[in-house]
Amino acid sequence: MTEEMPVILNDKYLADFVRKDELDGIAPCIMAAAEILEKKSGQGNDFLGWLDLPTIYPKTEEYARIKETALKIQKQCDVLIVIGIGGSYLGARAALEFLKTPQYNELKKETPNIYFVGNNISADHLTNIFSLCEGKEVCVNVISKSGTTTEPAIAFRIFKEYMENRYGKEEAVKRIYCTTDKAKGTLKSLADDLGYETFVVPDDVGGRFSVLTAVGLLPLAVAGVDLDALMNGALKAYEDAKESDLQKNHCYRYAAYRNILYRKGKTVEVSCSYEPCFAMMCEWIKQLYGESEGKDGKGIYPTSAIFSTDLHSLGQYIQDGSRILFETVYHIQKTHSDVVIQHIADNFDGLNFLAGKHLQEVNDNAFMGTMLSHVEGGVPNMVLELPDVSEATLGYLIYFLEKACAISGYLLGVNPFDQPGVEGYKKNMFALLGKPGYEDLAETLTKKLS
Ligand code: PA5
């Protein structure tokens, strides 16, 4: 890896929206938030295990076992079913699509297809996945820190039955891998009773900060991702984020700008990219920031767009609608492949002016043209420059965004590491489904619905 920072914040296009003295003004608050984080003295300080993961985790027995088990799973199956939701799902899928493209499953390769289930309650989704398993050897990685989340629990109940019917109980045990709490929860008890191989979601790492643990790393290793390069990237971000000069600390500067823009009424952040491989990363970012910041009546609403696709759907609003938006553009400088536009003799489409150009160049011009236009329309733009779609870049970006998120939460004065608001829908759903213990609530809800 080079000594340069793989992720660079380009703030040139914020000049019309944020003055230098505003950045200077917020710098002491950023440093105070960073100190609270480093000293582990702030709210939610029992969920800071992710902070030191890049230095600690690669040295663990579990990390070595993840690599060994991934090789075993690659030999055992053609299809790995990954069951999980929220933080126990998004990171692995986002990283897989970033590194291996959204077409990973359709591509010719040596590694198993990976299908994600338990992240919704759709019968069609499950049924389609079962049909994709026909004639294929299957393994399952069920991921749930609590071991009790309804969506993955339902999916696992169904897949456990499928695996036992198909392979017999003894062989099914050898093909089911659990990632869960080290000691408690339904899944852990079951794994201990039946003898599934287990991996741990550390106590002090919340779901949305867990992608660099077995939660994300086991499925990624099965897909052939270079875990060492990923963790080294995160380690570089860990080191770079220690810089105390805000001008040199791109991670802290990103958090600072977000907070300044929020205070100016820019309450919606559109994370966007010109590469479809970033679409699921946007989903991961939305969970990371939405669940961490959106509480106590505060927080930036995270949304996303993939351009140029969404310029033909959301472009009008961004250019011209309510002026509550700012954009964070993830500009990928080099993708896996390249396509050059050819000269055509009859020039039937009038596009010969593009002949000889690389698609990347056309895409970059779309990016620059759009940014200038959106800025002109009153939408502040920040650009996070990513050199490529490598493991090192991704590891760096993951840690960079996690740390910026924690700082952002402390700046807002919220606990970035809890998610009390997620419980509301669960209680109502349990009551409506007749779960024992929820009778009173069921009666109230039934009246409201009638
Ligand atoms: O970030 C979080 O904590 C949540 O999104 C959880 O990851 C999600 O609710 C799944 O929880 P669990 O892993 O306990 O099944």
C-alpha cells in the first residue's frame, strides 16, 4: 500500500456554502468529540470495540479460523446462504458488491454463489432462493448478535429444516455456521446443543459497526476476498484518523462539514456514486448514519442515489426542489474494467465525437457536469475520492466512515451506539401476530386498526 491516504475529501465545491472560519470554529468541538471517543468516556462507551478492531482482530485465533473455515465452505458448497438483517447483513453484501460487482453470482468463478436471506419477510424472496439452490450443494451462515431477531430467525427456522431434510441431521450440522453472541441467545444455545461451528459478534461491537468482524469477514472470505488487504486498509485509516490537524484529517473534516451543513438547514445527505457497485455501500452508509444519528428529534436524514441512472428520476428534485439537501459523492477513479467507444462509419447516432473515449472518461464528465450544476442549484457537494475498488480502499473507507459517524453523533449530542427507535415496530408486530405476553397491546392496536 502507498503512504498516501486512499480516501481523500475534496471540499473545493463547498466553498460557496461553508466559510473557512466556520470550519475553524467547529474544530475544537471535533477534537473534543474525538477525545471523548478515544478516552471512551462518552455515551455508549460500552460499544466501542470497533475502534481498535484493525489492530487487534487480525491477530486473533478467530480471524485465522475464519480464513480456514472459508476455504472449507468453498469446497463444501456451490451456494452459501447468508441469513441476517441490518448490521448482520448490509456490510457483507455491500463489501461483496463493491469488490466483486453486483453481478458476482452470475459471473464465472471458483467461489460459491452467495445469497442473502432473512433481511425481509417475503415469501417470494425465500421461494426464489430455494429454487436457486436446486441441484447445488448448500451451506448456511446464520448471523444474529442477539440470536432472536424475527426476520433472520424465521428464515433460519425454514433453512434449518431444509438442510436437515436434504442432508440429514448429522451432515446439516457440518454445513451450518453461526455468527452470534459468545455466550447468550437462542442461536448460541442451539449451536452449542447441536454442535454448529460458531463465530463471535463481540459484546462491545454493535451490528452496524461489525462488518470487520466474523459478521462480514466470513462471507467475504468465502467469496475470495483478501481479508488481510481489507484489514490493512482499515489499519491505515485507523492511523490516519489520529491526525490532530483538521486540514490533514479528512475523516474529521467530513464530520465537521456534515455538522456545519446540518446547522444551516441541510438536513438530508444524498450519498451518491457513478458506479452501481456502490449501491449497497450506500445502503450500509444509510444504516450506519441513520441508526447512529437519527434520535432525540435530531439527525441528518441519509438517502442515496446512483448516477447517472438516478439523474433521470431524482435529478429534477436535486437540481430544483426543496433546498434541504447536500451531496456526498463517492468518486471511484478506477474500476475493474474499461470500455472504449468505437468510431462508426455512418455515425447513425451522431456519437462519433465520443469515439476513442473511455467510458470512465464519459462517466467522469457526467460527474463533473452534474456536480457543477447541482452546486449552482444550491446543493453543497463534498467528494470522497476513492482510487479504486480494491480491498485496501474499502477497508480504509469502512473505518473512515465509522469513525466520522461516531464523531458526528457526539457532535449532535446523541448516543451514536444505540437504536431504541427500532423496537417500536417489533412490539406492534409481535402483538398483532399474537405473541404471548403482548395481549394488552394487541387489544389496543386492534381497536386502532378497526
Ligand atoms: O445495527 C444494529 O444493531 C442492528 O441493525 C442489528 O444489526 C439488526 O437489528 C440485527 O440484529 P441481530 O444481529 O441481533 O439479529
